[in-house]
Amino acid sequence: MGDKSTVRAFIGSFTSAGGRGIIAADVDRETGALTVTGVSDAVADPSYLALADIDGGSFLYAVSEATEGAVAAFAIEDVAPRPIGAPVQVCGAGPTHLAVSDGHVLTANYGSGSVSVLPVKGGGEPAAVSGVFQHEGHGPDPDRQRGPHAHQVLPDPSGRWVLGIDLGTDSVRICALDREAGELNQHHETALRPGSGPRHLAFHPAGTHAYVVNELEPTLTVCRWDAVTGMLEVVGEVPVVPEDADGQVYPSEVVLSQDGRHLWVANRGPDTIAVLTLDETRERPELVATVPCGGNWPRDLALDPTGRRLYAANERSGDVTWFDIDPNTGVPRRAGSLTAPAASCVIFA
């Protein structure tokens, strides 16, 4: 587990592209450097990870992004993640994201355009699927939006609602989790601009706004969020690349600073991190800089627990690069990197 000067990091990767599985690492609090402590290849293509405290224990959950998608659980008290039971099928194809909410693991299944619900048993192990919420609809892109493609699922900060972001239908579905039945019930669907291809959403620390990064067009959609009524309202959209940017851009992730003054977007294609500032309204992000991501094809971004460093999982160059953040400008400065073949995400414990 490391000593008091370190925290833990877990890196997901695509084993089908040469990744090692799930890498566990210590994080030096002073420098941000990652030191690998162990690896688990117990599940194929663990492309996204989530941590949760359940029944007094801390557990790691991973999707297996395969045609017959699965979820795997791990104990994390050792130097390497230790599997808990066998992977459990999610009754969906190509899960790309997962979250834990109110004693249930939720997976966003990109291939089948659905969100699966799996109750968590005692000891952290997921049980069989209790419900599958199937998205419906399509978008104008004939290649990417012929049907629904759920790309992310996450609870809102209040814990009352579960949001599903769907690239294929250009929408965000707000659902309530029925804990007893283990099912999601749709409350509302918020439409985004057709063809934008929403991928991931992040909430402002104040809980009043949400920001959706779009994959099919390099933009960020700004929304107001009302946790009482469970309503997401679109109020604007801003670019995440300069006006003179050339070539295709496929944004992947959005992260906000702990003080809510800055946000960062990973841009695959130009391989940059966009820096945007927020004013007091929280509704007018301004693009102020773009910096190299330190590698190729940044699939994920994550802040360390201090909020002083930003980490990029660069899938095609096979590394996790970390940056020191200027607290005044929000501009990241490269500080180091760790080799991590086919890296897809990084999270901290």
C-alpha cells in the first residue's frame, strides 16, 4: 500500500492491444511520480476502472470491454489488485465505463447502447445483472450514430440520480435507481445538438452545472443541473480546439479543478490538453491554452487527490504522463511519465 508519503493509482489498459491489464502504482506526493507495485491480468481489456467503499472495505471494479462485456471486482490491500470471484457478464456489449451507486455497479455498454445494473454482494463481489436499461434512438452520423451507444454512466453529486451519456442518440438520460428492484427508471432525457456525439460528462464542484465533452465535434456543451427536479438544461456550447486547428479531433474526457475555476479536455488527434477557464456564472468556459498531452491519443484525464496534478492516459503511445498545474492559470506543465502499454484510464485511491 505504500507509506504515508504516497497514495495509490490504478491504470486500466487494453490487453488485446498489448496492455498489461490493471497496473497498481504508488504515487509520490511530492513529485507525482508513479512507481509500479503490481499488475493483474485477471480480466481482458479492463478499459475503465472505479473505486468504491462498501461494507467497510475498499474495492476496485473494472469493465471488460469485450463483445460479451463483463465486470470484475478486486481487493486492493495488496501490492497488486486481487480478483474477488470470477468476472460477471453484464448482458451488454462493449462496456466502456462504470460507476458504483447505492450498492450497485452500473456499466455503460457502448456496443449495445444500454446501461446494466449489478447488485453488490457482501465482500464486494458483484451479483448477476438485475436490470438492463436499453437506450433507443439514433443520430445523423451514418457511421457512428446508427443506434444508441451509451458511453458513460455516473451518479450526480446528490446521489439522487443516475446519468447515462449516449454518443449515438446525442442525449443524456436522467434515471432513478430502484434499489430494491435493481433497475433504472428513466426520469427525463435531455437532447444535445444533433451530431455532436456526447461522450463524457463532469459536474462542477458546486453541483449546479455539468459539462459534456463531445466526441464527434470538438466542443463542450454547458448545462445547468437541478438535483431537486433531476433536470439538465443546455445553456451553451464552446470549442475545445483553436479556430485554426487542422485535422480530425476526437475529444475524450473532461475534468474540472477542485475550486471550479478551470477545466481540462483531452483531444485525440492533435494530442493536446485544452485548458478552459470558468467565470462566476459557470456558463461561459473560455479556451485559454492547449498543451501537448505528452504522448499519443489521450483517452483519459484524471486529477490526483490534491488537485495539483493532472494525469493523461495516452493509449497509442502507451504511457501515463503527469503534469504540474499552475494554480493561477490552470495550464499544465509536463513533469514525468510512466510506460503503460495501451493505457486507457487512471484513477486514484
